[in-house]
Amino acid sequence: MTTLEALKLHQRRTFLTNSCRGVGALALSSLLTPRAANGESPRGVILKPHVAPKAKRVIFMVMAGGASHLELFDNKPELKKRNGEVMPESITKGQPIAQLQNNKLICFAPQWGFKKHGKSGQEMNELFKFLPEVADDLCIVRSCKTEAINHDPAHTFMNTGSSVSGRPSMGSWLTYGIGAESADLPGFVVLTSNGRGGQNQPIASRQWSAAFLPGKHQGVQLRGKGDPVLYLTNPPGVGSDQQKDVIDAVAKLNQMQNAAVDDPEIATRIGQYELAFKMQTSVPNLMDMKDEPAKVMESYGTKGSDGSFAANCLLARRMAQKGVRFIQLYHRDWDHHGGIKDGIKLKIEEIDQPLAALVKDLKRLGMFEDTLIVLTGEFGRTPMSQGGSGRDHHMKGFSVLLAGGGIKGGVSYGATDEFGYNAEEKVFPIHDLHATMLHLLGIDHERLTYKFQGRDYRLTDVHGHVVKDILA
Amino acid sequence: MRTFLTLACALLPASTFAAEPPIDFARDVRPILSSQCFQCHGPDEKVRKAKLRLDIREDAIKAGVFVPGKPDESELIKRIHTTEPELRMPPAKSKKPPLTETQVNTLRRWIADGAKYSEHWAFTPLKRPEVPKPQAQSTNPIDAFILARLEKEGVTPLKETDRVTLIRRLSFDLTGLPPKPEDVRAFVNDKDPKAYEKLVEKLLASPHYGERMAVWWLDLVRYADSAGYHSDNPINVSPYRDYVIQSFNTNKPFDQFTTEQLAGDLLPNATLQQKIASAYNRLLQTTEEGGAQAKEYIAKYSADRVRNYGQVWLGGTIMCAECHNHKFDPYTHADFYSVAAFFADIQEPSIGNRGPGTPVPATPEQQAELKRVGDAVPAAQAKLEAAATKYIAGAKAFEDYEKWPNPTPAKKGPATVVVPADVKAILAKDPDKRTPAEVAKLVPFARDNAPSLKPDRDAVVAANKAKTDYELVLPRVLMTQSGPPRVVRILPRGNWLDDSGPIMKPNTPAFLPPLPPLAGGAGRYNRLDLAKWTTSAENPLVARAVANRLWKLFFGYGIARSLEETGVQGEQPTHPELLDWLATEYQTKWDTKQLIRLLVLSSTYRQASVETPAVRERDPMNKLFARQTRARLDAEFIRDTALSVSGLLNPQIGGASVKPYQPLGYWAALNFPVREWQKDTGDKVYRRGMYTHWQRTFPHPAMVAFDAPSREECTCDRPKSNIPQQALVLLNDPEFVEAAKAFASKTLKDGGAMDGARVMWAFERAVNRTAKPAELEVLMEVLNKHRKQFADKPEDAKKLLGVGDLAIPKDVKPEELAAWVSVCRVILNLHETITRQ
């Protein structure tokens, strides 16, 4: 192996002196952030942090379908008072609107009461039973806004900072920028869970695409059913030893070929086969929770990897421990065009306990301080009623919950107007969320760029401000 | 015949490179100004700082930025050097790194030389450069350009590669498939001095050539089998894909190819193929999402079309002018919407399903049959009508008419016919007293109800059903339907809610050569005008962009590396004269095969690709093309190679997209409706990768692992990643395990009698060269070990052989075959198997 290592070093040195342009840097591209066979974890392009990092990793939870801020974190007594009245035209005129096009716009009161918790008095839906226990660890931003009103482009905007397809997602940007700490798991992992209400909006794999960034930064989906990672399992009848024989033979032959043609891609490929083989063990080990104490399982309310949000929260913590950089959880079924009262109750039941458990568990392990947790929908929901029992998509104001990794606990930031329609005070666009997240990870969002189509592309496009008020 | 001077390993140290070449504005200076200054001091007046622009020489000199000949008196140099933070350029808040010493020196030397500007290479009129005359003899102009540069740099190109590598390279490049061992042997042993030329002609004439070229083109035009947004439902466009394959195979001139796609529907007497070509305009991403706003999506579609047209044909980034003037190039905000207006006539639902499209017969037989079943309907209708007219003249025609059975009895409807009141009134009259108009009214009543006319009525129903049924089995395609154009306005900041911008008529970007005047001086330009302008001799961009991309297919890199950006921010061509020469050559006849022939016949193409560390050190990105470039095969061709080597490949060209193996549940996050991949059966499972159903939101995962794009947007240059998912696919994906199974069966059948011979046979089939003894030994070791293991556990062998639809031969012991599957899996996983050298 030493010859190969030496060869790799030489080939890499040669390459790094000349890596002017990432895209199309054929043949040698995979050495940009080498992930060597010897267990070395992959590096990113930012070798020295731009600012002192507070967080090492992110757990990003998407309440997919568009969670209602008005039934989660944004209490609007005035909206309650005006229930059934026509929304003032001064607010709604000329505004983008989704399914309520050509409908009368009627105020719809928050369907549940709110309670304040903790020393900070964090306000949330009265149905939350577990989350109040960690209220003072949470930062709730109530003034977020986005630029897309339909699910598909809104997810794309949330993930890539643009609703035009074809830009890298934030997890890809992050691993491109600072690599990952895990040697045998991907740096960017995606998990999805469905709800019980049957409002499961589709989610495209574009949401975890690396787009024009090198393919290794693509998010890898972990699945509850079948192979946890696509093609992870050996072919039937092939034992682990035999698989190893095949991989070893491939490596030996590749090395012989390398001696003849001296191709740095061969060294990389040998490393990738070793990593793939390791993943064949590390991923099942990750998914198999039998090493978790019963108490921990109970605290999340899960019995094991069953594709539920609770299981995924625990898996997220396990991945955080193993150095996965960006862990993204999609929890579906929040698209409450109707039946929002009962619907929200179901959803809160699904997320309340595991979310609180995750915060407490990370604290127990001393990882809360350097794990950034974000929870948001792709947009919010209208203060106006849809069909008398639901709410439509809404992009002008909604709430985001942040915690851990450099976030100040017990903070409420920003506000929507008295109807919960427009983010009005300390407006927090998605680009600011991205800029702030990157800042916490030690990255200046204006300096994490990739040249494509002649342009230095960024996650924050040409926008974004770090919101210092919510930083610890 | 090799024409290069070939000195083995004549690797000269870097210091012998020609000393400091003269400064060239376009090559050396503009990239610095563009990346460091133009963002605030460039073409976009909305963000321009201090009313200063540096992209126009007169303006910059007037403002004192440069004093030609006097770098030290130039404000530019002072501002770069100053230590005062408020004055320093670029300012700290731009986050741009300070200029390097080399960059500053370049600027100083350029100012000292007189600060001369030149136009950006891609925007200047295309002129045919003279072919240089290097000392080394060359018959191919490409080599002349390459050699002239190499001689200047003091670098010697590599020798022609060995014949095995050459035929393998050429086969992959021209057909996307590896050569068959017998073809390799024939070529290696061909003593004819024209052996290589013959091979080129043979491969260019292969029907697989069109498939290979289509893979390139379909990435550009973002061809896919699904709509893209949200529910991502299927769309019918595969006849367009087949049109592309056929166009390459018949070597359709590129200008015609362009016109047919952009405006085939507008051509006078458009043929069916030309209408199918116009499906290009329907390939964009569309939505069916509930609650989508029509106006927003009309704007999205409009922008999508401009982005794609600008990338595919103009090779640049007009898309950056959607919200404002381009920051670096002369594209204006108005240009974006003028180009958008060309496409405003395309009729389509703004929100909702695209519909099934138009049935298109694929063969003359289908065409004849479609006509036959189509003509049968009016014929049957006419016959019924005639029968009814004749019927009412009968004396007893309406006797007992009230007792006629109801011809279309509903569940709770009456058993007898429902007689409209007016008919009843007419029938109550004496037949002789009925007016002709009244008599005429009786015809439809009789036609629809008279019991004796039932056979004729049934015939109409049957004819209609036959037509509908037949149309269902025909391929369908979303063609372009032209109609009254939508109003296109300039959208301020790209905001679709803002109607304050002026209305734009179709026009081409103002800085490029204009369209010819409209006939009669009035009216409106259309897509046909755009298409003709696109490939007109005056257009400086298109031939350059396309020639550059074609070069990339055969040399691994573009002459200008940024295939997606011909603009100021793109990379300068390494060989500008060569690129212009190729572009003019191409533009004369738009003969794609001829251009490719020229490329692959060059000695530059035929060089070895072997790199030593010294070569890599000197020119890591192969900017001199003093060697060939190695590259992993594209996703489709990796699948094709496994299928071809194993003998599974179904070589059918064209047809509906197919569904080979795909992991269950991969589509779990799709909805409206919830779907599961329905795997095809039979030999559809073994079609080439390019025919695999392309689902934009979830493209086939084995293809994604090897960098196949989602085809949501134009892809000019696929990245070539090297990631663990690739190993997992080649090791574990049933399609590759089954290929190994077929490969093993074939090896046992055709590979000779002895183990060693068989291993050698299989190895050669995959990589086209003979295995060395050490390589043979590695494979023999796997064979013997696994042979013993599977013999001990025959049930494991059976499990492994159960992968895939393919039945295993009955005359082979499962445990023996399984051991050979292991050997074949190793071979299919080799780096060499999936690499073009």
C-alpha cells in the first residue's frame, strides 16, 4: 500500500498546484477533496476557517408541505379577533397567491391556543408537551420569508437560494467548503419520513443535488425500507468475504494498470472501493440501533429504524456522532389546505417528543454546543381560510426554529404583522438564514464560491446577511 | 501515416518555455478586469459605482483610470497599491482577493504598452485564419495549429498510441460502445496504410454513431421523459429523441437541424419529422401543481426557453440578463425579453398536464395504417348518413316509431326511444305536408334511432374505436403549436408581478449582427427568423460554441475550457485560431460528420494518453494537447459496455423509453399520483442506457452515480466524479450482476476449454487487450477460491444466479457458473473497463 500512497501523494501535489477551475476539471477532479483509503476524512476547499466556527455540523429539519406558523410558533390574537372578517385589501392586493386565486380572502383564527414557557417565555402551540422543557435553548425567528409559493420551487429555494433548478444544495455547498469528519459515511445525508395525514407532497432528489459542484458532494439518501443506501447490499449469495475478494482483486488489477499508465484517477478509484466496502458495514451499523440504551430509545419515542420522524431524529444524532456534516430530515404531510386543526395536532404529536429528546440527548453527549439544529417549512401558511378549515401556501412570513451550535437560546427574533401575513420586524430572508448558518460553520458566505457559467456562484446568490442578534 | 516529429520523452523543463510573450488584452488583461472590476464598473449601469466603467477604453481613459504608456500615473495602479482602505481597489467589502503580483505586473506592462483594448474573441466576426506552417510536416490543419504552438513552447507531442487503444478510443468516441475483439484483431492486423481511415468511416456509418451523438445533444436541450416540477408526470417526447438520432445518422446539416428544432412547425409544408423536431420547444420543465399561478409559470417557461436557447446555440449566459443588464457581457435586459418574445407564440397549458401529444407513426406501415383507420371514420359516417336519407323516404319508415328500442338505454332510462317534441310534431303531420326543412330534421332522428340502421351505426362506432385504439399504440409527441403570441414585457428585476416594463417584440441581441429587415418593413419576426439568424454566416457565436463542444467530445477538454460560457467571463481558448478555423470550416456546410472526421483523423487525436508525472507537472490540464486525455465513460456508456461485453445488449435504435432494473421504493417521494417503477420485461431490459426512462426529479440512480444530469437545465459539460456510489453500482446493482452472469455463461460457452484461456478470453472482451501473467494470476485466484466456496455452498450459487431475468444455461453446474460470475464481476469493475484512454 505504501507505493500507492506515495504515488497518490505525488499525483495530488502535481494536481493541487494547478487546480484553477473546478468544473470540467476532468480526470483529476476527484483529488480536489481527496478521501484517501487510509481512513483520512475528506477535506474541503476552505483550509482555514474564515471566522471562528461555532458549529461543526447541521441537522436541518424540513417540515415539508409548508408548516403553519400560525399553529406552531406565531400567536396572532388580532387574527383571532377578526376571524371571519375579510382580510384588509391593503395587505393582500397584488400579492402572489396560490390555491386561493379568485377566492374571497377571509381571516381564519389560529386553531389552537398558545402557551409561554421557560424563563424566556418562548411562545408555542399549547399542544407541545415536550418541547417546553427545552424552551430556553430555542431561538424562534418569526419573520422569515421566501420567494416561491409552490412546493417544488419553494423547496428548491430553501435548499439552493434560487428557485431555478440546477444550483447546488446547502449540504453540498457545506461539504464542498469544509469537507466532512466521517471517514466511512457520506458527508451529506438525507432522510425522509411520512406523516399519518396523507398530505405527502412530492420531494425531488434535486433538493439534495450537488448540481455543478463535484458529484461527491451530492446528498446520499438513507432509506427506511430496502437497502438503506442504494445498492449497498451484496448480491444475494455473495458473502462479505467473497465481496472483499472481488474488491481486492479489482484493487490489485487497478494497481497493476496504474503502474502501466500512471493515472491519478486509479488511486482515487481504489480508495472509493475501499470506502464503499466500509459503508457496507458502517451504514447497517448506523441503522441498527441495538446498541442504544432502552432509555434513549424511549426518550425519542422510537423502537428502531422504521422510517418515522422519531427514528430519524435518533439516526441524526448517531450520524452527528460519526461526523456527518449535513444531516437533512424531511418530515412530510404538512400541507394543510383543509382540516388544519386536527392535522396540526397529528403533526405536533409526531415531532414534539423526538425534537425535545434530540436537544436533550445532544446536551447529554456534550454535542449541543457544536450541532446546529434548524427546523422550518419550505414556506408558511396564509392567515386566510381555505375552505373554512385550512390554510393556503404563504411566502411572505413564517417561522424558523434554531438551536445549538452558536445560537443564542431563549431568543425570539423578528415578527410578522398583526395578521401573521407579512414579516415586518427584523425581516429574515432565506438568504440570511443561509449566511448565518455558514457563518456558524466558520464560512463567510461571500467567499464560498464556485465558478460556473463564467460566474462565481454562491449559496446566497448576491444577497445574505449574517444575523448577529441570534448568535450566542 | 504519422506526421509528428516524435522524440520519446522529450520533456523539456519549464524554463525553456518562450520568455514572456507580449501582453494580449483579451487573453491576459480582460479576465483580470472582468473578474475584479466589471461587477461595479462594467456594462450594468444600475449597479455602476462612481459612474465609472472600465469595459470601454475611452470612458476609462477619460476618467484617468489609465494613462497609456504611464503605469505609475494610472489611477488603477495607484488604487491597487494604496494602503488606505477606503481607496483600495477592489474594496474589502467586495470580498475579492487582492490582485496577485503577476496580475499587477500584467496590468503595468499592458498600460506601458499603450493600454490597448481588443474585442472579446467570441464576439468578433468569424474570419478564417491562415493555417500555420510548423516545421514538422502535417497534412491535417488541426495538427498544423497544434504543432505550431507546441514548437513555440518547445514541447513534443506524444507518439501515436497503439492500435488497440486507438480502436477502443475511437469506438467509444463515435459509438459509445467498446469494439468487439474480432474487430480489434482485424484492425491490429490490417496492413492497409488506410486501415485507420477505413475504421473511421466504418464507425461514422454505424447506426450507433447517432445514438452516441444524441447523448451529447440531449444533455444540451435537456431532453427527459417527465415534466420536471412537483408531480413530475410523464411527457411524451421520445419521437424527438429518435429524430435527433436519425439526424446525426443521416448527417443532417447543423443549420437544418437547428431550424427544424426551433421552428420545424413553421416551415412551409412541414414534414412530420420537422414537426416532431419542433418538440424541442416543449422539452422545458413544466408544472401541474395545484395553486400554481399561471402568470408566474408563463414567465418561468419564457425564461427557461431563453436560458436554453442562449446556452445551446449562443453558448453563453444571456440568462444573466433576466433581471438586469449582464454584468460582464453586452447582453441587455431588453435583449433577454426580445429573445423571449420569439417563443411567445408557442401554445401550451400554463399549469396542468401537457396531454398525450400527437400520434406519430414511426414507419411507413404505421403511416399507411393510421391513414386507413382515420379515413374509415368519415367513410362510415357518410354511409350511415346516406342510409338514413334513403331510409326516411320509405313509405313505412316511421311506422310504430314510438316503439323503437332506445338505442342507448341508460340504467334508469326508458326502454323505448326518446322522441324530441319537434320530431313528434313533424311525424304527426301528413308526410306530404312536411316542409323540406322538416324532412331534413327527420334524417338525424332516423340515423340515430331507426332499428334497421343499427348495423351502420355500429360500423361508425367500430371505426372510431379502431382509430382511437390504433392511435394509442402509436408513439406520441408534444409538438409545437403556434398561435397568437402572448404579450412579453421587460420584467423589472425579473419580477413577474410587475407589468410596468415595455412590451417587447421578437428580436435578436442588439450587439450581435441584426436580423434582415422584415418583408414589407412591417410585421413580426418569428422563430423561423431566429433559427435562420442563428446559423447565418454573420453570427459569430454559434459555430464557435458548437465546434468547441465537438472538439471536447474527442479531446476531453474544449479549446475554450468553459463550454457553457463564450462570454467575457469564460475561459480564453487555448488555441483561438484553431477554434476559429474549425468554426469557419464547420460553418461552410454545417457538415457534422466531416468536422468529426477531421478531428479524429488528426495526429493530435491519435496520440497516446499516457502521462508521466513530469508531463502532468508541466501541463496538468493538457492545455497544449500534447497528449490525449483519459476519461471515465459517461453513465450511459458504462451500462452499454457491460451489456455489450456480456452479450446482453439489445441493439435496437429508438422507440419508447424503457424501464430496466431500478431499486424498489426509489420513487417513494413522488406523488400525484404515488408511483412505483414498473420494470419492463424481455429484451427491453437490455436496451442502451440512453433509452432508460428519464425521470427528472428522480433520474435512474445508477446513472446519477456516474454524473448523468437531471436534464432540468442545459448541461454542457458533465462533471466526472469518482465516488463510492459508483463502486456500489458496479458491484451490486442487479443490472451489472446480471451482466456478469451473462458474461460468465458466454465465457464458458465461447471462451475455450481451459480456465486460463477462458479468463484471458473474458479479460480481452472487456478491455480489448491481452491479460498479463500477473493479471491472469489475480483472476485465477478468485476463480479457484470461489469455485471451492460455491461448491461447499451450492445454495449461495443458486441465489447469486437468481439475480436478473436471464435464465442460466442448463448444461452448466451452478457452483461453477457462480465462480465465473465472480471473475466477471471483477472484470466489469475494472477502472480500465470503464475508461477511454
